[in-house]
Amino acid sequence: MIHEMIRVCCKDGLILIEFVNKNSLALRRKNRAVRLSVKDIQSIVKEYKGNLEIIRISGILFFPQTLMNYVPVKLLNIFERIDSFFSKIFPGFSTRCYFLFKKRKNLVGRRPRVGIIVPDVIYPSIKNKTISGHAQIALSTANILKNNNYDVTIITNKSSNKYILPDFADKDLNVKAFLYDVF
């Protein structure tokens, strides 16, 4: 599937690979989920002999997500910072990893536009530190793309006016919300 993504990607196109990391320190039990490792993806990139540029390798959830459920609310901010610190330093041991890479060629002209569809990405401010992994990945990807001069729009379902994007999301992200039945 990764080879097919690379094949259909146009020049200067970006490819995001998100996967459950088989080398995660948090996931030592066996299950049927497909798991890859950072080395697996790096070996695929090497097959393309320099025609792919790795923009970023990142990880989230260095510690098990279930551990977060046992952390007192007052300590969640500290726990999240510690988890983010270790995930940044050791993405190859995080529970979820993602690679962002593009086909080689300089970007010219206008900024490329990217839309990321992700339900339930806007949360009540009280839950700002405990958002779901699916939203963390989408928002982290949006931040990376925005920092690489892409025009990014998050497409999500409508929520209450009291709901906000999490703290780590770029404050300049465009957000378009639709009725829930769109998903």
C-alpha cells in the first residue's frame, strides 16, 4: 500500500504514513493489528534512491494511553509534557509513529492546499490535554504542513461554541465545520 501511495503521488506531493509502532515500549502484547517500525519505513524510502525526501519522523504516546487515564487531572499537563518530550527524542519507541515525506522537486508558484478530514477534533477546553490519538495525529500533521508553507484546512463536524482546538494546534489553522452527518 505504501508503494502505491508513492506511485500515485505527484511531484512535490506529500505522503503521510501513520502506523502503530511494533517497537513501542507501551505495546508489548500481541494482537492482530498491522504494525510497522521506523526502520521498515526507512527501508522503503531507500528503495526510491533519493527520490523521496523525509520531512519529519514523529511519534506520539510514548507511554501507554491507558496510563494517562490513571494520572490525576492536576498532573495531566506535566504528564503530557513528559510524554511529548520522550516521543520527540525517541519516536521509534512511541506507540504511534508517522512519517511525512515528499517526492523530490522544488515547490514553485502558489502554496499547495491540503484538506484534512477528521471528526471530533474540537474539544471542550477542560479536556484539552486528553484528546484522542486520531485528532492528535491529524493536528500534528496539519502543524507540520503549515510550517512547510502549505495552506491547511481542518474539516470536522460542528461542535458547541465552547469547544476549541487543543493547545498544541497552530492557532492560524483554517477550520471548516459541517453537520455531523457529513461523516
